[in-house]
Amino acid sequence: MYQYTEFDRQFVKLRAAQHRDQLERWQKGQLADDEFRPLRLQNGWYVQRYAPMLRVAVPYGEISSKQLSVLATIAKEYDQPDDEVFAKAQSQQDLLPGKSPPLIKGYGHFTTRQNVQFNWIPLHKSADVMDLLATVDMHGIQTSGNCIRNITTDELAGVAVDEAVDPRPYAEILRQWSTLHPEFAFLPRKFKIAITGAAEDRAAIGWHDVGLQLVKDTSGEVGFKVWVGGGMGRTPLIGTLVREFLPWQHIMNYLEAIVRVYNRWGRRDNLYKARIKILVKAEGQRYIDEVDAEFLQIITNDGGPHTITQAEFDRVAECFVEPTANLSVQVSVNANLADTAFQRWRQQNVVLHKNPDLRAVTLSFKRLGLAPGDATAEQLEASAQLVAKYSRGEARVTHAQNLVLPWVQETHLYDLWQEAKALGLASPNIGLLNDMIACPGGDYCALANARAIPVAAAISERYQDLDELEDLGPIDLHISGCINSCGHHHSGHIGILGVDKDGKEWYQVTLGGSDGSNLSGTAGAGKVVGPSFSAAEVPEVIEAVINKYLELRLPASNGANGRNEYFIETLRRTGQDPFKLVANAARQTETALA
């Protein structure tokens, strides 16, 4: 992991002290609410449906066991609203129609942006939380606002067997460049960058404002493929490839040009047309030409001020070597190869590693009773201990809202599985139907049109049989509570979007979306299968779609890969019409029964 310098630590501590001063002035009435709001947002402090929400930055998803432990402390000691606030929120939830899990407190939430959120911290305690985060080099800087947000990457960065170049040093250099960039503090809209160095796109780079893929040319030189103008929301678009090969030294100069042109011409008169994807779609080659001209200006006339030197790259890259095993931690070698439950988990949750003696292991945070990505204070602390014991003190938050341990000794897998199972974190479901992505939705978010958690819970309850899940094979199911798409519903093989219809909760279902991974194929948005459905109808619709897949799929005997045809493969082969038909029939049946 990147090791903060004294400058880095002082920077974060000063920012925490600045927030405390702003908070105290607001409490004294010296700052009005409208004046304090943009200041707190700059540090990741929102005010949501019932209480404040803090978004903690986890740059490129990399997190240490000590940081996880501090997050556990925050969940236990600070994610605790006043009893009156919590009781009022729960009473309002009880008035909502349909079945909804009870609100919980004292937990963290892993997000699709590889961050961690807390939903109940009272604002008057926010400065204490900022100080505590600073003790382990954490903060909420630029997790909100119209700026360059948290840079994300492949959760297997640095360990993936298909990786050509480790993207983490570049991600860290870009983090430092973008943090409090004076020119890009007030962009037309938020700006998101994703980077990968692998053959398989596990970072969904096509769906970002800027997507970067590290590649090597025929002579072995490292450079970037650059995509611009991707994004979800009201207008889902895949980024446009604007550079086949950009020498790595110039990535910051080129990004400076990309964002500068966007800052100059991006829409500021319409919130829904302010993202760079709208500018790229509207201007096309004209936008690309202006970026190239700006880049030339930066390189020639300005001298390329952000050119990365070899010395600076080497300084940062030294932090990303394989961490040393902690020999003082005693782990037994207790591999029971005859245990079928262990073998099922190993098959689903464990992947190969660049180092043949190691494995990367995913802890599943998809359990009944908790929303996807939720981790209680106890689970956060227990996870921290597992990371320290089995993964050399380092983990990764994934965009699928789980936690990866990237440095696990192959001989320690059985012991890790036993401990994770005792914590409820060893469900062998990674990549399967109930390993779904979901945003907090209307249960917590003030922007949401509908709840996401009850729908996720209803589908999960219906699909708990492991044999059935394995037979169904990989299916990406993504749920968003509103068009802002925090649940990435556009890229789901099955997507569910909450919509407001006459003041009531309804849901659109889409099929055929893709994040761009090898399994999903070329990145693209799913298509709506028909009219919106009620919350009660959604599980019936999903079951009807799944049953149609089982009816239509090619079995292993006929499949091209020696296995049953996957859901997304069947959908693309047959087209959507058969699935639309059964989805809408399920809606009519459910409505008639009601």
C-alpha cells in the first residue's frame, strides 16, 4: 500500500482541523446552513433522509487492517443517532407499504465506488470522526462535490494473473494530482476516473467519465488507452476511445487537457446535461480535437508541467511491492480437501494469483438480514483481524460491495474459510445471482425514488439454495433506487430501477446490460422489458425471467464451452422478446391475484 509521507499526514490533519473550525462556527451561528453546506460536502458529509451520511475515501479500493479497525470503531461508537432521531426514522419506515427490513445503526456500507459510508453519525460529532480517520491516513476529501472523485481500479490490481501493468502506482499519482486541484474544484458536474492494467476489464472503465487501460506496445513500452465520456444516470453512455496509446509519462498532462476542455464547455445551465458524456456526445470529434490542441499547448508552450518523472514513479511504485508475510502470526495448515462445503467456497470465492503460492479471496457481504455491502461494527473489526492474520494487513473494497483479501497463502485457505464462515462472510456466492449490487435506496437516501433494500431482500430470500445458484451460473443483478444509478442497474445482466409513479414506488426491469468484463462482454446498457412493476411483482418477474433462461439455455452437451450456456449468452442468442413476454405475463398474473 502507499505509505503516507509526513506531508501527506499533515495535509489530512490540517483538513480535519479546518472542518472542526467550520463546524464550530456553524454551531455558534457564525456560518449559515447554506454557507456550511458546501464546506461539509467537500469532506464527504451529506445530510440524507433521516440523518447525516459520511462517505470515507478508499482510494482505488486499497485498505489496511488498521484502517478497517478504525472504521469498526466509528461504526460502534459514532454511527449511533440520538434515540429520538432513530425512533422517528423507524416509525416513518413502518408507515411505508410492503415488507422492509428494520433500519439498523452501528455499521458501515461498502459502495460501488470502492468507498465506505456511514448513515447515522450526528453532525456535531463529525470533527471527532475526521480526527480519528486522520490517525490512519483516511478522510472524506472529494468524495462529494463537482470535482474529480475517488479514482477506482480493479480489485485484483497487482495480483491478477492477466495483468500487464500494475495500475496502483498510477492511480496514486493521479490521486495526488487531482486532490484539491485549484482549477478543477468546481467542475460542471462530478468527474469519475477508473483505471485497469489487466486484459479483463474488472474496473468497468467504459462506464466512467474517463476510463484508462494500461497496455504495452510491441517494444514493451507502457502507455494508456484512453476512453472519455462514459456514464450512467438518465443518459447511459459508453466512453469513446480517444487515444490508442498515450505514453505513461504524459497521463496527467492529457487528463489536464480532457478536464480543462470539459470545464470550459460543459453545461452549467442544466444539472441533467452537465456530465462530460453529454459534451462528448454532442461535440464528437470537435471535442477530441480541442483536447488534442490543449494537450499540445500543455506539452510545448507550458513545458508539460505534470509529466511524471521516472524518479517520482519509482518513489510511489516502491509502496506497491508484494507485502512481507507476518511470521509472528501463527496459522495452522489444516486443509481438509474432503470437505465439500470448503471446496464449493474455494471454487467460487478464491482466484489464482501472480504468485503461485498465494490466492486472492473474496469475503461475501451479501447476507440475509443486511443490505448488500453492509458490515456491522463487529464484522468490520473481525474482517480487520482476518486481513491482518491472512492477507498481510491489506484488503480491497470491490465495486461489487465485497472485500477481497489479495495476499492469502494457499495453504491457509481452509483456516480462513472456517473463521470467515463463523462470521457469516463465507457465502460461496461470488458472481452468482444473490451476490447482487444495490444502493441504500429510499431507506436512507434523500434522492431515491424507491427503496432498493426490500427488493434485494425479497429476491435473496427466494434464491438461497446453493445447488440452484450454481446451476444458474453467473448472473449480475444490480438495483438502483433512482436514476442516479448508484446501484449500477444499467450494467446488470438484470437491472432494477426504482421510479416514482404518482407518488408511489415502482420498478423498471432491464435485461442485457454489461460492465465490460470477459463474462459480460462489451460494455453496454440493458433494455427495459416493459412497463414498471410494483415491489411485490418484482420477485415474480425475476423468477419468470430466470425460468425462461433455464428453458432456453443450451446445455453443456450442446454448449460451445463444455458447460451450460450462461444467462447473458442465452439472452444475446435468443434476443429479449421471450423474456419480455414472460416478464409482462408475471406482472399481469400478480396483479390479477392481488
